[in-house]
Amino acid sequence: MQPHALTAAEAAAQIRAGSLTAEALLRSCLERIEAREPVTRAFLHLDVELALRRARELDKRQAFGAAMGPLHGLPFAVKDVFDTKDMPTTLNSPIYEGFQAGRDAAAVAVVRALGALIIGKADTVEFASTGRKALSTNPYNARHTPGGSSSGSAAAVGDFMAPLSFGTQTAGSLIRPASFCGIYGMKPSWQLVSREGLKNSSATLDTVGWYGRSVADLALVASAYGVVTPEAPSVRGLRVGLCRSPVWNRIEPSGEAALSAAAQRLERAGAIVTDLTLPGEFAGLPDARTLIGDYEGGAAFLPEALVFGDAFAPALRSKATDRAKLSTSDVMAAYNLADACRPRFDALFGAELDVVLTPAAPGEAPEGLHTVGDWVFNGMWTLLHVPCVGIPCTRGPAGLPVGVQLVGPRLNDARLLAIASACAPVIDEDPEFGRRTLLG
Amino acid sequence: MQPHALTAAEAAAQIRAGSLTAEALLRSCLERIEAREPVTRAFLHLDVELALRRARELDKRQAFGAAMGPLHGLPFAVKDVFDTKDMPTTLNSPIYEGFQAGRDAAAVAVVRALGALIIGKADTVEFASTGRKALSTNPYNARHTPGGSSSGSAAAVGDFMAPLSFGTQTAGSLIRPASFCGIYGMKPSWQLVSREGLKNSSATLDTVGWYGRSVADLALVASAYGVVTPEAPSVRGLRVGLCRSPVWNRIEPSGEAALSAAAQRLERAGAIVTDLTLPGEFAGLPDARTLIGDYEGGAAFLPEALVFGDAFAPALRSKATDRAKLSTSDVMAAYNLADACRPRFDALFGAELDVVLTPAAPGEAPEGLHTVGDWVFNGMWTLLHVPCVGIPCTRGPAGLPVGVQLVGPRLNDARLLAIASACAPVIDEDPEFGRRTLLG
């Protein structure tokens, strides 16, 4: 198997064992990028020479017994809303063209300190918000979106260009692209990872997360942030709450099929799957999320609105200029609803429930690059600050992947990863689909 | 009166009227800095030539009818935890010595776009947290602290070096130094101002705020962030809740005297002052604040702990290394308590209450630069996300200023500023104390 076909966890094991070098892994990824990037367009910036120098430095450290940590030598693509000390950070916005931050974003600094190899900046919806879209395409069909806003990050991992990447989620920007690109994604609990050095759009919502090609990959990155994943529990007897969510009317047939398949497979494996209907007030969460995003976006985008004026994307500029039109009492009601629902959701777990199974997206990736799909099945979980893991499941009518997500209570990221590692082999019945389809 | 003796609002009016230039105001501030800085040590970085060039550019714009906004020509000191595109950002930490950010923090970019003149970076407690202290001294007695962590920011405004400055508050880093230095301070509602481009220590707590020498000064800066302060209401009939707070056992005689004086003066002016006892569960907020700060600080300081190791301040490094020792259920309980108390506090207002009057600090500034005083009377309000305005009130036994604070419900910053502008002339019976004492 070519090194770029390995999962991050597989590659890390080979590097540790000395059977793979950081340079060999990188060169294999670079070959894949060279072959596919004209179509997939995952990257806004790639510095091959820099990456090769770093890979050799990592190999040198390893050779002299000074490996840097659990991510030693693993190539990482970074969504271009994270500051990086050695590459431009443009947010896919013409107003930040060529901008060079002096320092790594906190999330990037952590993985770099543990040996990760930052290879490039991935395309993104402008400001990870509602500006212009990425040019990135779905690895399985370039006429379809990879999802967004973490478009290039999901496409790069899905298309075997990098084993790992960083994204962010403010509505559904991590878990939805994972579903569209047939990969694994993690949106951890709010504030598990510092957002310092990221362009802000909402203090309550913005969440750093990552992509990989297995639950072990997700757990490997999580370990960098102090999450120690325990032994996977048995699927037999696991209490799974099947949550169609208050926005079930937005599901598509392929999304419904994926959720049903995941539930049936888990049941067949001995899990106890029961319907979970959330309390009535949870139906207000999607709108509360939008209002909080608009209110906080008004503060976040004010500098650009003032400094760049008409040159700044109108959809974002209007968040700053229209903030005063929002009703203070409506905004407070939105905050209060979220604050009230969080402990209610967490309280569902423990005695009655181990994990929630819920759609990752309405269905397979829509056609066209003018859209990144609908975040409606993600926004509620982002606002609840709960950890979510996206897992591939089935294929839709166009042959594109469709995933589901597992959700746990706040701050229980380690337990959720353990449950996901037990459930993933059951839910993801064809783990070789990506390699077989894309690598032949 | 020398220009450096003017409040920001007075100076802004003169600049608008054409009777004062940005350069003349700056030169006057620079003279004051030259005379006092060897003792007050407010600044970590000052670029006189750059400031003068900018002042002339602002005067040129004004002369040709292109004034930049309400802050045109007003000198600003910036706490050295905010990124500035043209000056180093060191966080008072040796590990960031000489670090140059590529971009202004959002809060700074906004005031700069509206004409503010950034003159320098103010000393701070390391990382605005619990590292080494600033060298800054109290303008009224250099053997005493100006408070912290916004030490230099408060000292600069208190000592007439700059009419305005930026600080931050995570526990009590804005309102307490305002009290110690005899100035006005504002901690706005959480997320009124974006924190992008600031060193994070806690996503739930970190709040950008500012200092001035009048409520009009505070309102002027607030206007940059979209807060339109309405007409001041009458003090007569104003319903003031006198809140000794759940930590009243930590008050000192000078703090108690200031609170009593403020209450009596307001009553004499016709306000209806009644004791406000908060619901019992509010007593848990100070500890909840500490726990949330520790938990989120663990994420915030992880990059420095990994990258700089032993060179990073031990008190901060331990937040990262000890995070795993915190109990997840305790942290969730802390979040849930704060989330439950916020709407309960907001609900006190309206029908029954217009504003809360509460201590700004235990008493006058303690002696010694090894301490920045106790934040115990501030932390609860920071966690509640409510706006606070610090107002000078009396003098303590050592002759140092002692203030009080007014607190309003979340997102009602404009109304709180209007109430403060009505109450300040009543509470602050000797508004010339600073000029008389320090400027002679």
C-alpha cells in the first residue's frame, strides 16, 4: 500500500516502528496532491520545499532518539482561517490576500509541538462563514461540493492528499463535509481546544475540530489536547438514542437511509437502539443558533467592515452593519434557551443513554460548487457545545458517501471516542470504499 | 489647561471644533509621559516617532475635511495582550519578547479605523493572568499597585499620560484598577467587543474593556462598537439595588466607606436605594469562575506549555499540565450554575430595579508591586457577562482613590452608560481630585 493510502494511526505506527519515514510519507502525499489537485483544488497554499525540509528535520530527530510526540511526521492540512507562522492566512478573502500572521494559532502550535508536519492551507468558505465558496470539489465527483466551510480540509483527507486536517464548525462546517467526503470528523466539546489565532465569527459557536480516516485518527489528534481515549466498550448492550432531531422534515431519502442503516447495523450487533425525542423547547435551538451567530458575528466582522468597507464581502459586512437591528431581548432569549437546554441534554446520559445517533447531513453532497449543503442537522449540536463524531455509513443515489454522527454529553469527548471506536466498524460496513474507489 | 489634562470627550470636542490638533494633544501627552514614566512605568513599548507621524496624518485628514470618526486624534494606550500591527506584543512574558503580530486585534482595528491614535503598549500581569506582575505603579503613590492585570493601562490614564486605554477583564482586571487609580472603567457585556487578536485565557470570561476619565469618555469608546448611549435619566426616582454581594466578608473599611458614601449621595439626590440580596446560589459563582478559568486556561496555555516548557511561567504552565486533574462533573456544574444565574440576575431589572451599586474592590490599592489586589468583588460579574462601569468615589486612609461600580443586565450597555452618566456626578463628589492632586 502506498503511504498516502494509510490512515494517520497506521502511518504513525509505521513511523514509530521505523518502517516509514516522515519524508517518504510526505513524498507519497505530495505525489497524490500533484495528481489530484488540479481537480480537487483542496489547497490555497502549499509549500513543498518547506514541508520537505521539515520532514527531514523530523526524520533526523527520530533517528537520534528525539521523536517529538504522538503526531511525529504526520502531514496536516490546515483550514485557511487558522494563523500559521510560516504560511499566508487568507480566509479565502481578497482583503487578506498574502496576509502573514506572526504566530501559529493555538491549535496548530500544539500539534506542531507534538511532531505534526503542516503542509499547507486548505480552501474554505470565506471567513468560514457566508462569503464566497471554496473552489474545492468532492473527491468522488468533482461536480459536487465537498461541503463547507471546511471544504478543502475535508477534500484533502477524503482524496488521500493528507491523512489529517484541521477544520472549524460554527454551524455544520466539520461534520457535514465529513459525511459528504466519506471521512471521519470530530467536533469536540466547546473549549476543549483554544481558538486563539483563528478568525472569529462567533464566540459561542466557533469550534476547532479535525478530520481523519478512522476513529483512531481522530483519537490520535484528540490526545494532543489531553483527551485520553479509554478502551472501546462492547457494542452489545450499548444504549443508543436514535434522534431524528427537531428538523427531521429537512431529511432527504439518502440521509434517512443512512440513519436507518446505522441503527439497524448497531441493533444487529447487539446495541439497544431506542427512539429519542428531545424536549419540545429544543426545537428553538436552530433559530437561536442563527440569532447568536448574527449577533456575535456583528462584533467579529466590525473591524473588516470599518477598515475595508465595500471591498469586504457584503454578506459578512451586513452582519456588522445590521447588528443594531437585532432585538436585545431576542438575543438574550436565544442565549437563555441554549443555556437551559445544555444541562437538560447532558442529563439524558448516564442512567438511560450512552450515545446519540443522529444525521450528519440531510443526504449526499449536492451538485454544484455554489452551495456547500445545509447545516441544519449540525447547528443544534454546535450550540449545545457537545462532542460529535462523524462516521461514514452508506452511499446515496449519485454514488456519493453519506455519513451519520454520534453525539455525547459535554466534556465527555474521551468516552464518545471510545464508543465511536466500538461503533464505527459496525456502522461503516465498507471501510475500504474510499481506497477502492479513489485509489483503485 | 494643558491638553493632557483634558478628558477624551473634552479633547474630542476641541479637535472637532478645530481648537486642538491631534499633534498638540499627543505632544502634551508625551511631555507628561516623559516627566512621569520613570516612576509610573505604565508602558512596555512607546514609539514616539510613529505616533507623531500618525498624528500629523490625522491632522492632515482633518484639515482636508476627512476626519476619521468620533475618536479622531485621541491617544490610546493598549494593554500588551492585544496584537498591534506596528508594535511588539509581549504579554509581559520573556517568551514573547519582541514578538510582532501581523495584524491589529479586532478591538484595536475598530478604534484605529475611527481615528484613534495608538501610542504604545501598556504593562500587564503576564498573559493578563497569574504570571509575573507589571512594573507599573499607582499614580498617587508609587509604593502602591495600580491594580491589575490591566496595570499600565489604568496607570497611564490615571496619571494623565493618555486620555484612553484598553484593558481586559477575566476576573477583576478592569474595574479594580479603575478604582485603585481614580479613573472610570468599563467592562462591557460579554461579546459586545470581539476578542480576536488577544491572547486568550478563558473563552467564557475574557472581556475587552477600556478606561477614561469620565463616563462620557467611556461612552465615546463604546460608540465605536455600536453602543448609542441615550439621554441620561434623572437620578431622582432611580431604583438602585445596593448589593454587598456574597463576598461581603472580604470588604475592607475603605471599600465599605466608599459603598456607603455612594449610596448616601445617590439617596440625597433622590434615588431610591434598597438593599439587594442575591439568591443563595449566587454564592457559588466566585468558585465557579475560578474553576471555569482553570479549565479553559488549560486549553489556552497548552501551546506555550508544549513549545516553551520550563521557560514558560510555572503558574500558567500548571494550568495546562493540571487540566486533566479537574473533575469533568465539577466543571459542568460550574458552567451550569453560571448559565442558570445569568437569566435570574437579568430578571431582577425592569419592573423592580434600574441598576446595581456594588463594590469595585475590597478597598484602596494595597502597598507593594508584588500584588495587584483582590478581584473577589469583580469575578462574579465577569462570569455573569453583565456590563459594569467603575466610578471614582472616595479616598482611603492612605489617601488613595476608592471607587464603586454600577452593574446592569446583559446587553444593556447603552442604558447602563446613560444611568452612569446621571449617577457619576453624584457619586464622584470631587471630580477635580485627580487634576488637583497629580497636576497641581
